Amino acid sequence: MKKSKLFMGLGALALVGGLLVAADHIDAPNAMGTSADIADFYAFEPTEGSDNTVFAVDLQSNVLPDLAYGTFDENVLLEINIDTDNDLVEDLVIQAIPRDGKMYFFGPVAPSETGLNGAIMVDAPLGSVDISAETAIVETTANGVSLFAGPRQDAFFFDFFQFNEVIGGTAPLGFKPAGDPNTTDDDDDTAVDTFDGANTMSIVVELPNSLLGTTTGQNALGLEVYKTWVTTNAKQ
């Protein structure tokens, strides 16, 4: 199988099955401020009347739209890793890498090697989409896969400064409750969303479960689940 030059892992974020979210904002010094920095990872199971799974990855948090839309680094390969046999080793990968204003996707396919290193699986193209700016662009392929890449408003609510005070022991009352999002009152007794008004660089893949195959993983209720995590890898 043809492969690109080796990519080495920079960051990782994991979750296990279901309608789940993992978040990890602005605390990876080696990747901070670039699209190698993984902020959020979402996986949505099929809903009633649908047999599609949606993977959404937010990169490079705190992109301010008033200054400029963020960019995707062409030397960073994103990999969505999927474990289908419950051994915590990826059996399939979905890859995304930008080139000249487009995001190219590959997979789902068995990786050339497991772990943090890998290569672009160019023999398994999934599709491509123009990278969005002011207007969202979604590309739907002939086999029912929908693709998106571009800036989206950061959905993560977090009072980062109060968090630092709690960790530093200077906030004896702990975290503050969220205020009413429909008001503009400046209330010191309510939390402030540090990421309000900021964007992330998002990559979204929606695909039929038939492309993922079967899984032997089960949750506590005995339902079949995929274990999945995301990594960013730098070109070596």
C-alpha cells in the first residue's frame, strides 16, 4: 500500500463510545496556538432513523474571529482512531490533512502501524472539502459521507480564571454557577465563559456505520460500542 512520509504523534484525546465529549483546552505547550492542539473530541451515535456516526474534532482553541480566521497546518495529520475489538489498539483510522485550501480525508482503513506514528493512507481516499471561512461548506460524497473543515464557535464553557484560583487555593467557595446567557449583567457571583466569542478549527466526519464494520466492544449495559480517540501527528 502506498503511504506518505512518516508522521509522529504530538497530542491525543480519548473517549469511549456513545454520545460523549472529551475536552482539553490550552494546556499543551508544544502544540498551543496551532492546529496540532486538540481542544475537543465529540462522537455521536446514530439517532432514530439514522445509521450514521458523527465524529467532530475541535483544534486550536481561542481563535478570535475579530482578528483572523485560524488556519490548518499542512504538516499536521489528524487521525481519528477506532478500536473494534476492545483491546485499546486502533483497528481503523480516519485521517484528515489540509492541502492548498482543501481538507483531504482517508479511511476508515487499517493503519500502516499502530501507536503514535503513522503515514497517510493514500490508497483509501474518503473525500475532500474546501476549508470554510465565513460561510460553512459541507461536502457529501456518493457513499453518504459528509465532510466539513473550518472555524466554528467554541462550544466549550469554562471559567479558566476561576479554575486557576480554585487550583491555587484562593477561591474558598470553589467554582461559580453559570449565569443567564440571555443577560449581560456583570455579576461577580456567576462564572464567566473564557471561550465566549472565540472559535476553534473544526473537522467533522459523518459516515454510515457500514463503513466502520462490527465491534466486539460493549458498555456497562451490554450495548455494542466503539472505543475511539484522536491524535495529531507532525511530519518528520
